[in-house]
Amino acid sequence: MNILAILGSPRKGGNTSILLDRAVEAARAEGGEVETVNACRLRIRPCEEIYQCRKNAQCPLRDDMQALYPKLLSADGIIFASPIFFYGITAQAKALVDRCQALYMRKHVLKWPPVNAGPRHGVFLSVGGTRGENLFGGAVLTVRYFFDAIDVEYTGELLIRRIDEKGEILEHPDLLEQGIGAGPPAGAGLAGSARGAAHRPRRCARVTVWPIVVGGCAACRRPSRSAL
């Protein structure tokens, strides 16, 4: 299974990066072939709305996205990881997503067939510093529509709140174990036995998680209040 892991965190050794590393390790341990791409180290210009992609699904901007497009189209699974900046994904991650307008045109306007016709699954990992109930809402919508544009099913998510200081997630091994659950079992889709969006997530003060992850949050079993 060919998996593309995308990191959108500009902080070296940050919590989202640590979480993604654990998920990648688990995927590789189960036989997956994983390539990690750090959006913050790529030269990706913002979308300029030229709309040449409407004609041929090609973006005229020449930068590191040109090498990334075929990987996005061919991967069997995507793990997308970004911390929360002002209730959304980071600017670096958003630039990558916006430049996939060309792939949106490929699918929805030009109606070209997918490069990888098999089932393709996507997982979103995110860490935010506050406890707001809507902390992840904007980011989840962005990633859902990003996955749709590249013909990937949004299968699971691991969303952890109230973790802010660099490396703080290391103090919560239970949450890291849930990150390991994002890796695919051998011979299965990225979601494993998860049924994804058909189920409502469990919510607590620290973590929101779909059934892709086994177990819950050991830190808190009570629902969080809507608060910043």
C-alpha cells in the first residue's frame, strides 16, 4: 500500500509532527510504503486563479507542486496532518490544498478518470491549543473537500485539543497510542476496520476521534464545553 503523508506544521518537533511520525511508523510496521512530504519545506506559490487548469488540468505555476501532483493522484492513502492556526490549517498546508484546484478541475469539470481507480482513503490528524467545541470545524471542512478533489474518501480523523507547548504531546502517551491507530492494518485500506463518517465522533476535553482509533482518551471522559 502506497501512502503519502503530508505535514503542514512549520514547527520542527511540534506536536502534530510527532503525531504524524507515530502514524507513519505504524503504517510502515504493517507493510505500508510511506513517503512523508513537509509542505513547509516546499516552494509552493499561492493559487493565482489563472484558470488555465480549467482547460487542461495543468497549473501554469512552476514550483514544487508539479512534482507533488502525480503523487497525490496515485497514492493509495493520504495522511494529512496540520496544527490549528486561527481555527484552520496552517498557511503552508492551505497553499498546497488551494493549488489542487487543478485536480478539482480534472475530476469535476473535465471529468477525467482517476489515475488510481482503486479505493483510496484519507485520514486527518490535527492538534490545537484551545478547548473550543468548533476548534477543528473549519479545518475538517477544508480537508474533506481537499480529499474529494483528489478522489480520496475522508475515512478517519484524530483531533486533539488543549495541547500547545512544543513536544507537550509526549506527556500524553495515551494520545500517541491513538495516533498509532491511524496506520493501516496489513492488506487493508487506510481506515482498517473503521467506518469513518458514518459514525459520530466521541468528544472529550482533549481528543475528538472517529472509530479509526481504538480506545478513548484516558485524560478525560466527560464532554467538553463550548469554550475558547
